[in-house]
Amino acid sequence: MHIEVIPVGPYAANSVLLWQVPDQAWVVDPGADGGKLLETLRRKGLTPAAVVLTHAHFDHISAVNDVVAAYPVPVYLHEADAAMAFSPLNAMPPYPATRRPATLDTGKRDGDVLSIGGLSARLIHSPGHTPGGWCLYFEDDGLLIAGDTVFAGSIGRTDFPGGSPDEMEASLRRLTALPDETRVVCGHGPMTTMGTEKRSNPYFP
């Protein structure tokens, strides 16, 4: 599996491109800079087959319509975050409110496996930062895309509307079952590993 992490927008949210074959790429969290993301796809000869949103916050979804306008592919989001995602309140300059894409799919559930283009990820519902946050676990590749559930040495905030410290603790406890060597792409900042976070992240149970 090939992976490219692209920090986008003023908050440097990590947008992630994943592919096994170039005409079946995944775009995870197109949070801003839609033109930059589209240019990267063109430069690498990639054609998206899916957009996956780890959660609904504006800095992770604001360029979703740019991608879908160019490539009308399914957009996967947990149903518990759908109302928040496309509310006029989910915006902050220079991030505009995001229109609900016509291709939105909120039918996936915790434990479902999303398989597209030779890539397969188990969806791990990880509320705490938002009610519908989820992590994407590519077991065969030893990779977790954690959104804002896990940062290197920290976690996503739980004091925003819909956040919950108790749910975050439970989500982190679930993630401790993953192998230590699992690489983790965080929603912001550098990559880490599950082993590093289990040993040194003060928020992990």
C-alpha cells in the first residue's frame, strides 16, 4: 500500500491519500486546500474511488465538495457526525460551511470492513472527540488512521460540543488492543506507533 500524508489548511490537518492501484485511491479527510489535493492526485496519476471522513470537524471536511465535484465518488462518514458536519455552525473563517455531498454514505457501522480497490480497513468507532469519530485500521498493512482520536503524545480535545472524556477513555482502551508496531497517522502532527503511545502518552489508560 502507498500512502501520502498532506497537511492542509491553517490548522494543518492531515489529509491522507492511500492506494494499491492508481485508479482506486482513497482520500481521507480532505480538510482544506482542495486545489492542492486535486493537483497532488493529478501529479501522481491517481483517481479517487472513495472519500473517507474520520470525523465531522470543519478542518477535516471542508474540501470534500472540491474532490467530489471532480470525482463523484462515495463519501463515508459515521451517521452520528452527519448532522454536525453539514450544519452552518460547523465553520470558522477561512473554513466555509460544507454542503452535504450527494454521494454521502452514512450506513457503515463499528466493525464493518470497507474494501475498495485492493485496500481494506476495519472501521473502529472511536467517540470522544466527536460522537461519530472513527479510526481506519488496515490490519494487513499495520496501519491506523486515527483522525483526532490520537496525536503523538496527546489526544483530540473532548470539550467541544459532542465530546466526552469518558467516551474518549473507552475509545483509547479499545485501541490498546492493537499491536505495538502499528503505525498511526494522526489527525494533526507527525506519525507515531501504538507502542510509543501505550508507553508514553499520558492519556492512554
